[in-house]
Amino acid sequence: MKNLLKNISLSLISVFLMSQARAETQLSNCDKDEEIFYSCGTGKKVISFCASPKGSSSGYLEYRFGLPQKIELRYIVTKQDSSKIFNRAEVLGASNASTVIWFENNGINYALNDPVKGDTVMEVIKNEKTISRLTCKKDFQGDTAAASNFIEEKDQKAFFKLHGHE
């Protein structure tokens, strides 16, 4: 009986340690002291929205795309620069709903669509046409509906205009 209890205890400890290791190895482009507003892996690359650390006087929310050691695209919104903004809309459909966060950078729109049902997708839109679409597959962290001072709430019509729909 003692051996059985010992084996069960060792099994529970190893399961706990493996789950801790897995949680620590989830990919994100956010630094350890930053808040992860939202992050997911697309297979080869990582999409992250990183927020300034709690209590920081230099508040920001930054989009980062690429790998943690090789960021390919950054877009930052700070308290000091009101010319940049992230937008968010709750988009309702016949059988689904989603939270969409988007921003415009050099004439290109980047929209993260996080539906209730289905895959989260990052869409790159230029001249009202989707030119790239990346599906989030793993390492989901954060919440696209979380409060942020750096996101302006819009109605779903604003999102539809990205695709040329009124």
C-alpha cells in the first residue's frame, strides 16, 4: 500500500511539474515584466499585443509580430502619441460573434478577429482586399475583450468598412 501511495504521489508531482514547464514555455513576444493583453502562435510566428507593466508611468499597448528574438512588425500606441490608436468592435453575425481589434499602419490594416466559435485569425487588408491571413493555432494567452485605455471602441460598421462594405 505504501508503494502505491508513493507511486501516486510521484505521478501527481510529475504531472504538476510538466504543466508548470508547459505554462512557462508558451510563446509570446511580450517581455516578462509586460502584461500579455493577447498572444497566440500561428505555427511559425507569434502574434502578440503587449501592455506596459502594471504601475508603469509610461503606459502603452504594442502589437508585435514575428518571433521573440526577431520581431518583424511593431505598432505601438502610447499616452504621449494620440495620433495612433487600436480599434475594437464586437461583430455580430447570424450564427457567431467575434471581437475584432485592428489598426492601420502605412495604408495597411491589420485585424485580429477572435470569434466565439472557430479560429482566431489575423487578417492583413490593403485597398479593401485581404492580402494575407494567419490562423492562430496554439499558445493562446490573454483576452481580446479586456479593458484598455489604448483601444477605441467602434461599432461593427467601422470594421466592415475595411473590406469596402458600408
